[in-house]
Amino acid sequence: MKLAGARILLECLKQEGVDTVFGYPGGTVINIYDELYSFPDIRHILPRHEQAGVHAADGYARASGKVGVAIATSGPGATNTVTGIATAYMDSIPLVVITGQVPTALIGNDAFQEVDIIGITRPCTKHNFLVKNVRELAGIVKKAFYIARTGRPGPVLIDLPKDVQVAVAEFRYPEKVDLRGYKPTIEGHPKQIEKAAAMLLAAKKPVIYVGGGTILGNAAAELRELAETLHAPVTTTLMGLGAFPEDSPLSLGLLGMHGTYYANMAVTNCDLLVAVGARFDDRVTGKIAAFAPHAKIIHVDVDPTSIKKNVRVDLPIVGMVNDVLSQLLKVIEDRGDAVESFRTAVKPWLAEIDGWKARHPLTFVESSKVIKPQAVIRKLRELSRPDAIIATDVGQHQMWTAQYFSFTRPRTLLSSGGLGTMGYGLPAAMGAQAAFPERQVIAICGDGGFQMNLQEIATLVQNRLPVKICIMNNNYLGMVRQWQELFFGKRYSQTVLDLPIDFVKLAEAFGAVGFVAAKPSEVEETIRKGFAAPGPVIMEFKIAREEKVLPMVPAGASLDEMVLAS
Amino acid sequence: MRHTIAVLVENEFGVLSRVAGLFSGRGFNIDSLSVAPTNDEDMSRMTIVTRGDEQILEQITKHLNKLIDIIKVIDFTDETAIEREMALIKVTAEDAARAEVLRIVDIFRAKVIDTTPKSFTVEVTGAPSKIDAILDLLRPLGLKELVRTGSVAIGRGAKGWKG
Ligand SMILES: Cc1ncc(C[n+]2csc(CCOP(=O)(O)OP(=O)(O)O)c2C)c(N)n1
Ligand SMILES: [Mg+2]
């Protein structure tokens, strides 16, 4: 049967099992929106800004592990998606973003709402496609989903001209994808695995350094088994939080710029660093020359370009992280006596780490007068459900969340790590809530970033998405203010947000509810009320305005040059 | 270090800008780049001459391989490849200089492909170093215009990369 392009697109989404799309209509996607009536199984959520739509698709993808889908019209709709796409690209999140385009005959004519979105997104997509003929459409959609979710995942954009949506073709969804230029490596090379096992078992001071690839590669179970079999300590990046339970005695928490003293000391003093799905970001390594100076480095990653990009690596292993870790486990478990003696050999190292933990635990000065943000984060952990999903924005509150929440399950922290996109938190939470209507989803935002996408409260209310929004209000662009305090002589140029906003009224204006905590004694009650209220909620915490995120490794310093207390 | 890389690519819309964007976005150098269709009409072949140390070169080949439209990346070394380039050179040639130009053309087995009372246009083919050498000799006589194709390269021996 012959179908119009717009219809073919939606049939393809159905074949891919897409149940939710985040999209915004406009002239060049109006045909798709008209066809949508025939697809009751596809839930369409209308955000109030295309950037938020893409962040929502991203939050949906991070929380569920499925490919997130977003739609936008040509021109301004398409350009509005760019920040969302770049955010997903930096954190390797699988998305398919569909943009309308002016009719093929007009492309290149500066037509109304024409923009070269293929050119604009080329450096921030894993791949992108311009569909020139309706006969190619089904094959392209198939490829797009395949590319987005396999190997190192990432966003793929499909630019669909209006005339292609109208033109008809025979619809047949291809069963297989054949891309001769794209064959991601799945299994690790057996010889490399053998070598890795030997290096591991010979180590006396090992550290496993875990990044977001471990979560994206669904390898949390294998990681845990490896660490617990060997008694090897584990530190995670921001993106890796949740890959390893932070309540385990083997957990060192976060490393890097705002990492724990003991994680950074362990990395600086280890003799073997096993990097798993991590990419040695500068926020993690500090000064490269002083990073893990005594260690041999094993690097497991699905993306060969991540390996040896900025640090020397003694043993690279390219492959899917879960496959490689289970291969490695098999080899190690076959050598039971070596494992026994390894556990004995690392005892002094674990004791040394415990010494660091005891000397400089992660702490802050508690207060009964002002609300300490760290105390709010702890309370949120205490009062939320164990499987709650936390989305953060970007800034100090993001780091306090990373430090103090204690994540124990993969895919429960959604945060823009690579691009550091303010405005991400609220729409990402919205996407996660759409994926899991029954779970508790909490957005932790700064007062600055919240205002970058606050229009999405309307989407939450309209779609009955009961996201709990926590605003950590310091009336500052806090993270920048912290840098100004430390490095610019307290000259708070343009970081003071001193307009007193009534966030409760704001919530009410959208038909949501709001609560405020202005004193420490009000924190618990506010959280309880907020969690108990049925729909979307704003909880504002008026926090200690000039609290800093500590410890801190100044940019460019080495990890053992931490500023511990103010 | 100078490196010559051959890349087989899908004949898709936008491939050239993906490759060019990769080099500019990551700060890799391109000394020359030539591209044309192959025997297989779905494929083109690029020859890219670049510079960088071992680590940079490794990143370049890995990133090229990562592009979906790239089918094959071959990193040539001097021993494994034969490289050729062509140049068209318009050189001032009046009076006594005319004979000098012709002598140089003869030594390099080049060809005069156009002539006027004031100039010769010369076609020369060879390894890039040979082109550099003839240019060194012609330059003092007065170069009016120069076009180089950039290198193309092919592996030595019987083995061939289809395309
Ligand atoms: C879109 C965007 N613009 C600017 C920045 C730079 N930036 C990083 S953190 C920050 C301050 C954020 O302030 P707020 O949202 O109030 O969070 P806080 O640090 O106070 O917790 C800024 C401006 C950014 N990361 N993203
Ligand atoms: Mg703030």
C-alpha cells in the first residue's frame, strides 16, 4: 500500500516501539501532526519550547535506556533544538530528532523558515540525514534509530522536507540495517582481556574509575560483581553516579574538581587505574601531567576515539562495557587462588583509603539558622523513594546533589555533564516522568537555571506529570559567584539575582502548587508536603547564600591540590 | 610528521563537509585534500595529507573511522605507498628565459601545454617533492599562476582496495 511520507514516518516510529514523542508543530511539520490522529499509541507531549522538548526526550532516554524522540518545525523550531542536541551529544544520549524542512525545490533559496539544520548540527550529532526522496524515508528512520542506540550512543537528526511528507511511496519497514561504514565493536579482544586480568591481579593499589559509559552500556551489575569479587575501590564521575552503590564500603564517591578527598587521593596514589566507560574529562583529571602519576592505566570504552585522547593508556580495550566486564570476570573467576591473594594484597591499600576517609570525610558546617543546601539534599534522599529519579540543573546545587545524595542505582541521576546546560533539569525531569509515570521524579534546580525553562511547568500540569521541583534559591548564579569569590576578589559581576520572585505564586499561576522553606526547621515539612501533594510541585529552599561547593580542585591544578574548607 | 591518508567514503550528500568539519573542529591540519569518484559509483576516494605526531595521527584515523559515511581509512607510510601530484604552472618566459624554462621542463619530464610570446604553461606530474623542486627552479623566472592537485596515493604491491 502506498502511503504519504508523513504517515510513513509515524509508521516507522510505531515499528520502533516509540510510545512517547516530544514535539512542537509548525508549517513544515503540519502534515505529520495531522497524521498523528491515526496513531493513538504514540503519546505526543507538547513542551512550551523546542529546547525543552529535546531535553525531555533526553531525560526520557537517560531514565529508560530507550531512544528519545523529538519533533520540531523548520527554521526557528529547528534552531531551538540545537542546545538540546548538543547536550545529548556531549553525554552520548540516544535521540532521534525530526525537523521539518522547506520543500526540496526551495532548499537553498532562503525560503521562509529555512535554515541549514544539517550543517548546523553536523558537529553535534552522531549523524544526520536530509531525506530527499520519500522512497528513502523508511530506510533512513531505521538507520537513525540503529545509529542512535548502538556503539557509543548519540543524537541523530532527520531533516524532512515538506514535499517529502506529502509524496507517496510503498511502505515497508526494513528488517535489517546494513551500514558498511558503521560496525561498532561489541566484544573486547580476548588477548587484551587476558592482559587486563593479569595487570589487575598484580596490582596492590587498584582503583576502578567509572564514567557514564557504564550506565549507558548497562554494565552496573557487572561492575559491582567485579569490584566486590576483587575488593577493589570504585570512584565515579558525575555521569557515572548510580553505576555503583555509594553506600558500599568500596565506594569512593565522586572524583575530580568537586570530588571527595579520598577519591582524589586514591587516584593520585594508585598503582593501577581501570577506567570504565569514562573519558578523562578535564573536570575529572585536573592537571593531566599529575593525574594518576604512579598508575598503569587500563581503559575500557566502546569508542576508540576516547582512548588515548588526553592521557596515556597502557592497555586499551575497545568493546561494549558490559561485554568486556563479563569477559574479564570470567577470566578472573577462573583464577580463584589469585583472587584470594589479591584480596590479601590490597588490604593495606583499603586501610590507607579508610584513613583518608576518616581524616577528611565529605562534610559541611551545619546550621540551625540558615538552610544549608547539603542538608536539604540529604533530607531529599532520606524522604524520597529508593528508586526516585533525580534530574539536576547546572551549578552549585548540581554538585551538592552529586556529593550528598548518595546514588545507589543506575539511571537515577540525570544531569548535563559534558555541556553543562543550564535549563536542563526541569525538562529532563519531565521526560523521565513521562517514561515512568508511577515513579517519583525530582528536579533539583538553581534559581538561575530554573528560570531558563520554567515555562515547562505548564507542560507538567497539562500532561499530569507530577514532577517535584526543588529550587535551591541562593539569589545568585552561585557557581559563577563562587569562582568570583575565589579567583576574582569577590567582584560579583552580573551574578546577583536579587529580584525576589514569589515562586509559590508562580506555581499557582500555572495551576501547580508551591511551598517555601526559609528556615532549617521548615525543610523537612516542606519536603513532606511537596512529596505528598498529588501534582507538580515547586519547593523553594532559601539557602545560605554564599555557601561554596567544597572540596574544590582549582581549574588546572592537580587532584591532590584540593581546597578542603573555606 | 607528514602523513598521507586515503579514505573511501559513501557518495552521500555532505560527506566532504563532514570530513572537513572534523579536521577544523578538532584542530587537525589539512595540507591537501583531493577527492573524486571511484570505479564503484557509490563510493568516492579522498586523499588527505596531514601533519601531526603519532598520537594526533591515531586520533585522526580513529575519528575518520567513526564517521558513519566513511567505509575505509588507510594510513600510508612512505614505504607502503606511491604518491603523485600534478601541477599546472604558468611561468614568465621572454627572451633568454624561454630556453631556460624549456631546459627545466625537459629535466623534469614536464610538458609545455600552452605558450604565448610572454609565457609558458607547464604541466608536471610526480611525487610532491618533485613538484616542489621544479617550482624552486621556476620561481626565480617569475611565476604567474600555480595550481596543484594535491597528492593522490596508492599502495605498493598486488593488493588493491576495491572502490
Ligand atoms: C546555558 C548556560 N549559560 C551559562 C552557564 C554558566 N553557568 C554555569 S553555573 C552558572 C550559575 C547557575 O546559577 P543557578 O542556576 O542559580 O545555580 P547555583 O549555582 O546558584 O546553584 C552559570 C551561569 C551555563 N552553564 N549554561
Ligand atoms: Mg543560584
